[in-house]
Amino acid sequence: MEDGRLAVNPAGPGGQALEVVGRSVPPVDGAEKVTGRAEFAVDVAMRGMLYGKILRSPLPHARVLHVDVSRALRLPGVRAVVTGEDTPRARRI
């Protein structure tokens, strides 16, 4: 365009007019979220579902050389412990 703005194709796939591009769209789930009725992934519970926990190092720049998972594996209800050794494609720093 002459005034420096980008030209936008006003037609979407199949030639229909675009109704959202370049316009503010009110959130469709806003009322559910502010009233507490919205369901998030963390709210979903299924029979037999497992839960995970991430344990981070308390030292921000430490190099973790070994993680002893033996005590965690002995805890009741623990099905598995996953460490960096279990992710061979993870980036090692």
C-alpha cells in the first residue's frame, strides 16, 4: 500500500471473506475462566491415571553428576523415576 501498511488479502481459502484477521476477537471462554467453571488439563482425572513430579536442583548453576533414585523407587505408589539418563536425545550441558 502507498501509506506503508502491508496489504492483506481479504479473502480466505475458497474465496470467503475473512472475519477475524486484523480485528480484536473477544475470548469465547472468558466467562467460564473468571467464574471458575472452565476445565483445564490439570482438572482432568481418569481411572488409573499416573501423576508426575519434577524435582529440580536447589543449586542454579550446579552440574548434576549423578541422581540416586533408589529411595524414590521404594516409596509406596511410585511406578517409575525418570532422569536425564532415560532421555538419550536430551541435550547434555
